[in-house]
Amino acid sequence: MLNNYELYNNYKTSFETPDDGYSYFFGYYDKSPLNIDNTKLLSHRVSFDGRNIKDGDTSDIGYFDLRTKEFIKLDETLAWNWQQGSQLQWLPPKFDEEIIYNSIKDDNFISIIYNIRTNKKRTIPFPIYVVHPNGQEALGINYERHYWCRGGYNYQNIKNKKWDKPYHKEDGIFKIDLEKETVKLIVNIVDVVENNKLSEFETCNNWLEHLMYSPSGDRFMFFHRWNKDNIDYSRVYTVDSNDGKNIFMYPDVRFYSHYFWKDNNYLSIWTYEPKNNHSSLIKTSNFIQKSKNLKVILKPLYKLIKSLLSTKIKSKIINQSKLLVFKDKTNNYTITGDNVLFGNGHQSWFNNKILLLNDTYQDNEYYRHLMIFNAEDNTFDFIGKFYSFYNDSVFRCDLHPRLSKNNKFLAIDSAHKENRKIILIKIEKD
């Protein structure tokens, strides 16, 4: 084992961020940190690791010049988290000249467009989540409310109690015009909650997240999530990106995980099959939560039992999930890699939608695995395994594999050392 990770099958490390006392990471799996010609690698740089983010903790915004291996610092931000960073990304369609990321100004969350050639900055009066393929508009969520809903994916420093309620009529998904610098609510969370409403929605936190445009940008998908008894449940929707119309909810199995647009008409989602949407574990957990007598009898162990059940449910979801491919706006699906594909990982389709890049959560020895699955012949090409110091916490480090625009490289975040690093791996084998 070299350096707490190992590559297989002639895959090679092209670049690894330095051991200089800083932690380097990019963020989520749905965006690439590489520019169009693979000469610049976007990165967050942080002076600490292995703990929760506190008010006042900043992250550097910058990139590595892969020709000189030098980190170029551009800015700092207070609006970031370990899982998705500051939503740092190259601005399309050039993917080379401008970047966009979230920040804070005058006690408000904003986004900044930074031209790396001129070093000029332009402020957008709302934080972004994902940018449209045309580079002229974006989608965003209200991070002030997100603070009260989703630990590890929220931002610190602004704690407005106005948003601390199960849901809010002014909350939802916002369309941001990056040219005109205007913001419009196009998906109201009230409308989503009222769709096939459950009684628990009135007492649980509800929120919308994980926005992802289709390749054309005509539609996007999102999660409606809610937390009940320390368990996050989810539904998946797709909707027209222009005006938030033609909304469609996929089968309510209550547990959905990572997804990806296979093309403009199909999307793949890690989840249960609709016919297997209830588990005995969930029923057991709910029974214990509702039973006053059991709570009294088991009071000394109640919190422990609750935590263990929650962990066991999450583990069961990961181990039993299947990759379903849905036709958009229908309940019709097929299963990809049934009894072969595993991991409930962060997925990306490429090579004419034949190959699937996927990773796993940690195994019993705290290694995360990285692989390419061939959907034509149901085979794997294992890329490597990576030890992780940080697991099962809001500051954990998932691999979050991301492909370059030409599919020649992939970049991952890795905590195989105590200061996390970005590793760039060459996909094209010699």
C-alpha cells in the first residue's frame, strides 16, 4: 500500500495536491474542477481539518496551475462546507475564463463571478447552486434556511430564526439571471409539501436541495427532503427550468440517494425498487419513537437505540439500493447492473452513456472504492481504493469523482492523510 491508497490496472496519478499543512478539496460530484484544456484545477484551501466548521472559518478560493504545480489564491469565502465547498465551478460555456462561488457580504449570502484573467469580480445578490449550460442563469436555494435543515451541507455565520420552521412560504428553488442579476422563486416549497402531503411534514423540517440541470438545461431535478426521528427521507422531482412548470414526482419510496442525468430524457437514481419501499427497520424505529411506555422503560438506552437504528437503516439503504434508470416524467424504469453494480455511489455517465463512473462509501477497513462500470457487458474496471481518516460525520471526505470535459481525467477528494487532498487520475491508460 502506497500513501494509504492504491491504484489498479495501470491507472496512474497525474497530480496530487502538496503536503504543505493545508487541506485541499473541491466539493461535489456533479461539477468538474478542471478547465476546458485540463491545465487548471479549481480547489478550496483550508488551514484545518477533522472538525466541524465554526463561525469565522474561511476557505481560500483558487486553482492549481498544473503546468507549474503552483496554487494560485484568488479570494476567500465564509460560505462553504466540507461536502460541497462554496459551489465553486467554472462558468460555461468557455469553462476557462470565469469562475463562480458563494460568499457573504453585509450579512447576506451572495455569489461572486471572478475573471481569472483580469482579476475582476462581479457580485450576484444571491447564492448559486448550479449554473445553466448557457452560463447566463443559475439555480439557487436559500442558504439562510438551509442552515436549520441540513448539517454538513449548510453554511455557518448567518443564523436567522425567521427560517427555523418546518417550511416557509418564501422558500424553495430560485432562478438567478446572472446577466441582469435578478432572482425569482420558481419552485415554492409549499407547493412541493402540499403534493401528496404527509402529516409529518407539519412537524418535520422540509427542504429542497441537490439541484441538477439536464444536459440541455431544459429541465432540472431536485430532492424534497424531510427529517423525522433523526432519519432523512427524500422524494425526487423533475421540472422545467425556465418557469418551474411541468413538475413530476417519481415513485415515493421515501429513500433516494445520488442521481445523474443519463441524457436529456433519462435519469439514473440510487434507490429501492418501488415495490420494496418499506423496511421492517423503519417500522421498528417508528414504533419505538411513538411508544411512550418503551421510552420510559428504555430511557437510559433510548438515545443509543435511536442512534443505532438510524445508522443501521442508513447502512441497509446503502447496501440494498439499486440503480434505477427512469424515463423523465414517467414511472417507467429499468435496473442497471442488477446484482452486479454496488455502492450507492456518486455516479457520472460518459462514453456515449455506456460507462458509469462510481464510488462507494467506506468499507469495514475504512477504504472507499472507485470504479468504472460497463453497462453493455455488466463488468467493472476497478480504479483504486482510498483510505479515509474521516467517516460518518459532517466533515467526512467522500471521493466525489468528477470527470474532465474530455473524459481523459478524473478528480477526487481524498482523506487518506489527515489533511485532505485532491488527486487527479488519468483515465486513458498507457
